[in-house]
Amino acid sequence: MGQMASWADEFRQGWRGISQPSLLLGAGFAVLCLALATAARWSLSLIRPELAFSLYFPAVLFATAFGAFPHWPCHRGRRRRARHRPGIRGVSGRFCKMVLLLIYVVVSGLIIWGTQHYRSIASHHRQISKRLTEEETYRKLVVDELQHRLKNKLSTVHAVLHQVLHNQPQVWASIDGRIRAMSATDDLIARADGSGCELRELLLSELGPYGHVRFKPRRRPLFLPAKLAVSFALIFHELATNAGKYGAFSSPRGLLQVSWSVAGDRLTVVWDENEGPPIGTVGEAGFGTKLLNAALRPFDGSTEIAFLRTGVHCTLKCRIPRDVA
């Protein structure tokens, strides 16, 4: 009790500016002020987030007033003048009050301006966030609708071809597998847009129906994030389509080797066709070539295509995002 009374007396004298509090008491009072301001800030942020930081200003003010300065200069100057010049006793006190009033007005103005500025910025960001959320919802709705219509059109084409070619089972068997592969790839892209998929699964979905695809063995599967998986699905579909028209898949002896390697966060995929028909003159770049060159740019990637005597050789390089690696 005696110690508590001593601390209370020391606090009272320090708060009134009579004596300088000890370092321990001054630091403890500053920590208490900051703790109370933090608790009040957390409570206020649930209601008005833009005003939460304002509570630290009075905390710093009280902590500074109590323990930051050994003596107030105005008080010291007033005591000296009281002893030596009684006739001008109140000059120093009035001057200090004017200075403190000026400081109070300036600080209050800064607090009001800063809070209002922060509120305007927060309001602007909330509007942007709301608009982005609405646009994202609308985009997802449109994409889902387009995927639904594409699936329905593909099913209609599949049914019409089956009806026309029911008397030609060999032709229908070759077409049926490719149409089903396109449908499976579309479904895989739709799923990848939400959670991603494995690279081997993506290749099998696109290339499996051709029946003569070989993969170099790997120790573990490679999982691709959603956006990167969509890009690779589009690339593999374009390469497989070209291979079916002009490359390895158009020849009975044609083979395809697909391999991949990872070094750090960099992924390298090699598409190597062999035993395909001779490649003639390469025309101007079409939409497919532009797609191959641009699909991996968002991932710091690049595409290199070489038309060799043995077939198309394509090297795909990109960065795997770290949040899902």
C-alpha cells in the first residue's frame, strides 16, 4: 500500500508538472496510453474504420505531457521572472498559453483534414471495390452462360454428325473421339478456372483420343494454378489441332513426346513431334500462332516454335505463381 501511495503521489506531481516522473513510471504510462488507444481503435474500427487512427493523437499527447520533458520551459521562465521581475509576472504565462493554443489549433486542423482526406480515399476505394465485385460477378455469369451455350452447340453438332454418319462407323469412330475430347477439354477449362488441375491430366484430356502420345516419366505430378492451366489448355488444343491437320497426328507413324521440367518457379514444357509428313512452306502467322505467342506472357513466359524435318518442335517457358506452387 505504501508503494502504491508513493506511485500515486509521484504520478500526481508529474502530471501537475511539479516534478519529473521516473523513467519506469513515464514509460509505463506511455504504454498504458497506447494500449488504451489500441483497444479503443479496434472497437471504433468495427463502426467507422476511417476514424480509428485518430485515437492515437490524444494517447501521444497525454504520454508526452506526462513524461516526455523534464520541466516545462514556460513554468521555469515564469518562476525566474517572478523572483527577479515581479512587475512582468504574467507575460511568460500568457505567451505559453498563446503558443499552446496555436499548437492546438494547428494540430486539430491537421487531424480534421487528415481524417476527411482518409475518409474520401476510403470511400473512393469502397466504390472501386464494389464496382469490381459487380463486374466480376457479371463476368462469371457471362462466362458460365457462354460455356453452357458452347456445350449445347457441341452436343448438337455431335448428334447431327452421329445421325448423318450412322452408316459409316469407321468415319464416325474417328470423329466421335475428337468431339468428345473437345468437350472434355472445355469441361476441364471450366473446372480449372476455379481450382486448377494437373499438367498430365490436361494433356491426357486433350491428346488421349489420338492414342499414340508418349510422355517422358516424372517422379511426381505437376499441379497448375487455374489461370495458367487455362492458358496451357488453349495452347495444347491449338498444337494438337495443328498436329492432327498437318503434323504427327496426321501420319500413321507419327509420334509426339511431351516433357516438362521445373527449376525454382520456372516451368519448361517441350512439345516434340516426330515421323510426321514433311513440312512445306509456312504461311503468315494466323490466330493460332498469335495465341501461342501471347498466351504465356502474363506469366513472364515465351513460346519458341521450330519447324524441323522431323516435325514441329515447340518450347514453352513460364513462371508458376508462388501462391499455388
